[in-house]
Amino acid sequence: MTDTIDQLARLGHAPHAQAARQQRAKAITATQACEDLLLAPALPGGLALAERLSVAQAVAAASGVATLADHYGARLAGLPAPAADARWQAITHFTQLLATQPAAADRAALLALPQAGLATPDVVLLAQLIGFVAYQARLVAGVAALAALGPAGTAAKPVAAATTPEAPFVHPANLPPPGEPLRLAGYTSETLDWKAWLPVVDPATASAEQNAVLDASHPKARTSDFYLVLAHQPRVLAERSEAFNAIMYAPGGLPRAEREVATTVVSRINGCVYCASVHAQRFEQLAKRNDVIAQIFTDPDSAGTNARERALAQASAALTRAPGAFGPQHLAPLRAAGLSDLEILDTVHAAALFAWANRLMLNLGEAVYP
């Protein structure tokens, strides 16, 4: 099987990183399946392969991960360049905006695409492709950094860890009890709704494939605008769900609550109020506390009630903001805090995944407060 991450992160001389990845074989398979589907030559719809590869190359380049940009550039060689018309200008503008400023890819930016002639399924495909490559770029960078970090317990080349101030102590008496809404700096742990900006699939008239994917996706998928808009591309939704589940629910490795720390940090940095609310709530349910969530909502860069949480938060923040500059120095505090190679990989996976999840939530619709 092709494994783009293995090839680009050059894991041939990093058996510790390869061994950790093999413990997440489902994530490897799901990630590669997403790339293979999104960039399949014969994928039905109105986005030609050259257009999809050009978008993928642009997102990788904007992320600063040159090896991934080169990977897509090589696949583009010999294909006809997309026509430089108003339709393509709308696609490239949306791609650049979503790749670099996901919170700025608002309703107006999205609706410029159907106005330029894209059908709704093609708009959804474009959003999924941009989100996937944003995830893939961060995964390449994070896995390469793990490879460069060297295995635990060896005399690897020393790596200077970045230092940041500790977050102020938050006394539990100054916070609502876990389970009660926490509202700080425009973010909340309460349950929010989400409404799509595009027409959603009607389950009553959906195809058999769409209905099957909705049934497999989530118990409330048939009443969720998020799943109903993504169901315009049922095969892509199915593959994305496989990747999501393989990363967030894999057994062992990084505890589930700590994966939620990473995803909440990423969501806070990207400005995704909806994702931050969902994963803050899940952390509270798992950990029975909300002190670190209060810190993340206030200042994700200094968040963490101990060295381990601070290392998780800071690595997730660095990978989110600048994957092209991400290196072993960003993972060294995780190693120093006692995380295993698998736990470090799980941190990378969770943070990278929410580059994708946030972009879908931010650009296809908006959070709705109760």
C-alpha cells in the first residue's frame, strides 16, 4: 500500500516512529484512503483532477510543508493548467483563505463558489479537500519531527525545548462545577447547534448510499446539518469518519481526555467556537474538571495545570500555527514529560485532525447558541 506520510517524513531511518505508526495502522489506512479518493483521476463531479491537485498543492505550500507541495506538484506535471476564469479565481481565493485564515472563510467566501458556478456537491468536495490537505501537512510535519526527535531513552542529539510562562492557577471555586456551562473569552462548554450555509441533503429523498453513510456516521446524523451537508459527498464523508474514529477513539496511547486537550487548543487557536465547545465538554466528562479548559479559553499558549498538559497545549499550538516550522524541539517537552512515542504520535494525530475538522465547521456553516 502507498503511504504518503511514510515517504515524505522519511521514516526509513526512524524505526521508533515507524513502530508507533504501526500501532495506529487504522489511521494510516484511513489517511491514505482519503488522499486516494479525494485525488482519484475519475472522481465524479465538476472538479477536474488538475484543479484538485492544484488546490492540494496550494494548501500544502500555504502550510509551509514543501515536501507535500512537491508531492502534489509532481502529480500535476503534464496535466493541463486550470482555465484562469472567474470560476477558478473563486476557487483559488477560497482555497488560500481557508488554508491560512480558517475563521475568515465566512459565509460570503463560501457562497461566492456557487455564484461562480460550482454545484453544492463540488463546494463540499472542495472544502473536504482543503481540510484534508491541511491535516495531511500537519501530519507530515509532526511525524517527521517525531522521527528527528529520536527514540526514547537513547543518546539522541539534544533538542532545545521552547519555554513559555506557566498559566495562572485557576482555583476551582472560581469556576462553575464541571457539567455547568463555562463561558470565557467568547468560548463556552455548553451544547451548541450548528447550521449549514449550503442546502443540505433531505434524508427522505437521499440516495441509498447517502442514507447508508448517514446511518453509519452518527446517531443524530439525520437531524444534523453538519452530516447532512457533508452527505453531498457520501464516499468522502465515510472515509473522513474512518480517519476521525481511528484517531480519536484508538485504544491505548494518549488518554482520551488528553486528546481532548489537544483538540480544544487547536479549536481555540483556529477560532472554532463550535468545536471548542464540543471537545471542552468531552474533556470535562472524562476528567471531571474544567480548570485546564478555562486556561485554554483564556490563553491557549500558557494553558496547562502541569508540565504534561502544558507540553500538550504548546505542541498542539505550534503544529496548528506553523507546520512548516514544526520540529523536534516542539516535541521535546512531551518526551521530557514522560510521553511515549505512541502518546506523542497520538498528540500529533489529534492536533492535525482538527486542522480539518475546524475548517469544515468554520467554512460550511456557523455555531448557533441556545
